[in-house]
Amino acid sequence: MKSVKGYVMEYFDVLLFITLVTFKLITFNLALDPNFITYTKAPLFPLFASVLMLASLALFLKKKSRKRLLFILNFIVSLLIIVNLSYYRYFKDMASVSLLSVASQLTSVDNSVKTLLGIGDIFYFIDFIALFPLIKIISKTKHKDELIYNNAVPMKKLRLAAAILFVLSLSLNVTGYTKMSKEQPNLITAQHNKVYIAKNLGMINYHATDLYSYMSGQLYRLTPVSEIKKEEIKTYLESNTSTTGQKLQGAYQGKNLIMIQVEALQQFIIGSQVNGQEVTPNLNALIKDSAYFDNIHYQIAAGGTSDAEFVTNNSLYPDATGVAYSIYAGNTFRSLPQALKSKGYETAVLHANRETFWNRLEMYKTLGYDHFYGEKSYNINEVLGMGLSDKEFLKQSMDKLNNLSQPFYSFLITLTSHHPFDAVKNVSSFDAGQYTGTFMGDYIQSINYTDEQLGMFLKELKDQGYMDNSIIVIYGDHSAMPISQSDALAKFLGKDKLSEPEWAEQQKVPLIIHFPGDKNSGVYSTLGGEIDVTPTLNNLLGLDMNTYLGHDLFNTNDNLVVLRNGSFIDGNIYYSSQYNKYYILDNNSEIKESPELLAKKKQALMELDYSDNILKHNLYKKYDSIKSNSSPQNINN
């Protein structure tokens, strides 16, 4: 017994590390899925094996260096847990290596990030305060029985044992990787469903696969794509595009296009009331005179607002692991502004945020905009939240629109209604009633403020005659409510809880298209996504774009919306890639996979794969049949 006690004391730091880190990782997985332990024991094995791998690496070192390494590894794991929890609370996703490339930009959204940190997060660092000092005390304690303190295994034997432990734990991990690869082929390399990986392999293994995917992705971009694959994708693009019908084809050729992407505008807030007050009275009024699409899902990934811009203007999916605007700014695209330029349009993007944020300055050159009116182009005379208020932004943008030659394409991106939605507290007169002082209440007031500014902007457009010769498009970029506010959203909707499929159904954004003379007005419940915006406008404006992944919403019969994480919705069924389960939307009941559903899952993954290949191999530049317009180099600020 003395000998056993001696070994325990000698390697107390290793045992403590294994115990603490395993416990932290289990609690992290419980945050991702409360049923983590009960639904299957399988994830515990790769999770524990990953901890053993780290511990085995430390055993190769001498005692002093071993303790130092274990301390560092514990700190890194704890920090990664907090980073991932914060990211998951908003995006319901995991952070990735690619996000490090834009980590410096978090200084622009520091208030938003701070609100995602929970008081309980300190738990993951409590051991550094309370327990690790205990190791030093134990190390310095003297005892009469020297056996207790002389049980160190010779380094040769210890390293042999460490190597055996490493191989055994690696084998357990490989078993988990193999099992997952069979369940969801290409998941580990494509990383389109990061949460699923973390749930089933543990956070450490997820980050290992993420690093592997990132490195292999860099090599993949340098590896030539086969001619067969290139032709396969090209054929698919052409056949997909050829499904466009004749309705409204070219009916608005030569009209101005004014498109407004509204920060965090979600579908559920449209038409809602609080204490008898409309939250979005101006948008509600516009909807009555417009084509209103109420069944549109956002399709962003890590790039947030910039991903929404990317998807709507290119009809491609965003990058699964990083930010498309940062990674692919040197690519060739077939973008909406380029297509409009070829028809004689002057193109401009207007967003009163820092020009380099999300690498916009470089990407806008690539996409074919003649002008980028960023922060330096505006008089920052009223700051709300992240920057210039929507009131001043829209007011000053009107002057810039008046200086454009018609026909023009102006793409405006609002800012004030950005998470955490507390910027308008001192300027909003809207009574949020029972929601006052809550996250939901702040969002209600924030959107009401932006709606008011949009109302004034629309009135100015009408007064200056733009309504008569322009198509006006307004849509939301992404979700407002993070998963941590699921119960608050349920309450707002008059429900007790939101199930997984009910939550998915709420991840919609409004899409409003106003035509001259209030033509084509009505509610269109066509199932679609942000990827369908460019094909729809391509048809309406009679453009020459003939390769895209989306569909024209006025002519499509397609009933599949693919989300970036591999989930899909077909109007009746929701497939959750994070749970690998299928649900009937009408009653939220789970159903088994059928051959038809499996075919749709394969279709969804194929589209994502094709989009990834177009981006990673810059295929548009390689295709000779359609030549991309050259990107202008005279973009001004």
C-alpha cells in the first residue's frame, strides 16, 4: 500500500490532469448535448483517449518539465472550451483554425463577444486558483517513509510506458474516426458539421480534425482538380441553371437595383406586435406592396454578415471552416455586380464600417464593384453600437445614390441592429413591455429603430422617383437569437420550448422585393435560401449569368434548402446533421432514414462539395466557356 501511495504521490500531477481535463470536456459536451452521457457511451471513449494522449506526451519529459507542460495543456484546453462555448451560444457551431485569421477583428465587436461569456465559465479555470497550488504543497511535503517519495520509474521505462499509452489511446481515437467516416463520409475533411464531430469525438479530437482539415485544405488548393471532376461540376451548374422558367424573364431589364442587407433581421419579428404596437410597421407596409418571400433560410457559416453578402451576390455556399471574404479574395467569381456591370450598370457597395473589416476592401474589388463607400466616406456624427447609426448611414447614403449614373446597383449594409442589441436604449421610444430589460426586449427595440430609419429612407426613395424605376430588395443577413436564447424565443412565439426542428424552422430571414408600380405583390411561400437571390435577380433583370447553385424563386420547383453544416429542409422534412436525424416538420416527430431521404442528404453534400471545389480550385477562372469580367482596380473609398 505504501508503494501504491508512493506512485500516486509521484505522478499526482498526471492523475490530476487526466481527472480535471476529462471532467471539463464532459461538461463541455453536456453543454452541446444534455443527453451526451445517456444516449450512448461511445463518445466517452475517444474523449478520454484524447486526454490520455496529451498525458502520455507529458510522461516523456522529466518531472519539472512534465508539470509545466501539463499546466500549459490544461490552460489551453480550458481556454478552447470557453472560446467554443461562447461561439456555440451564438452560432450553434464550433470555432475553427481559420477563424484565427480574422480574430483581430473581434476588437470591433468586443461588446457582442462579452455578452456571450457566462459567469459559470470561470469554472473552467477554478482549478488554477484552488487545486494546482496543492501540487506544489504536496511536492514540498516531507515524510518519514522515503518509499512514498522514491517511486519514480526510470525514464527509459517511463518513456516506453508513455509510448504504449500513446499508441493505445491513438488506437481508440482512430476507431472513433473510422466509425464517424462510415456514418458521414468526408465529414472530417470537409468539416461541414463541426458540432457533430465535437459531440462524438470530444473537443480535443475535433480541433485535431479541424487542424488536419485546414492543412489538407491548403494542400488541396495546390493539388490540381481532375478534368473529370471539373466537367462534372460544370455540367451540374449548367443543368441546374437551365431549370429557370419564363415567368418575369427580363421584365425589369435596365431598372436600378437597390439592395439592402439588414443586420440581424429575422423572419419571426416581421408582423409581430408588443402591447398592440407593430415592431416593424414600415417593413409591414412595404410588404403589402411587394413580393414577400416568407420561407427563406439564411445559409451563413463562420463569416457572419460577410457570408450573407457572399451567398446572395454569388449564389455559392460560404466556406465551411473559415471566412470566404478572407480566404478567396484572389479568386475569380461570377458575381451579381459583375453581371450588372456587363449591362452598363454603375455598381456601388455602401457600409459605414471599417473598410478592412472582413477583408471587404479587397473582396469588393474582386466582386466587381466600382465604388466602396466605407467608414471613411461618411461623416461619423452619430455613433450607435458598432459605428455610424442607421439613421445617419441611410441619410448620407441617399446623397451617394444621387451621384450614381443610372442604371445602377447599390448594395447597402446596415449596422445598428447588431448583437447585443443594446445600442438604441437611449434613443428608442418603443415600449418593449414585458420584454423590457431582456435580450429579446433589446432586440425588439433595435429592430424597431432600424425599421423606422428604413421607413424614412424608403420615403426619400419614393419622393425622388426611384420607386418608379428601381427594384428594391430588402432581406436579413442571419439570426438574431443565439441558441442560448431559445427559451426566450419560444416564449415570444407563445410556446414552452422549441424542439430541434422548431428551432430550425425559426432560422429564416425575410426577403422583400418591391417592383415599380407595386407589381407582383403578394406572399410567396416558396422554399428557398439566400443562395437564390442572385438567380432570381438574374432572371428579373435579364442578365447573362448562366452558372449558379441557387434557383430563381419565381420559377423554381426545387424543394431543397441546403445549410452550410450539411443539414437540409425540403418543406416537409428537416434533416439535422448535428444529430444525424430526420424530423417531420408538421409534428416534430423523428423518422428513420429512407432511400429517398438518403438521396436528398447526398444531394445536399454534393452541392456543398461542388461549391467548395469551385472556391478551393478557383474553377470559374479555369472554365473557358464563360469568361468572367475583369475585376476593376479603381474602387474608391
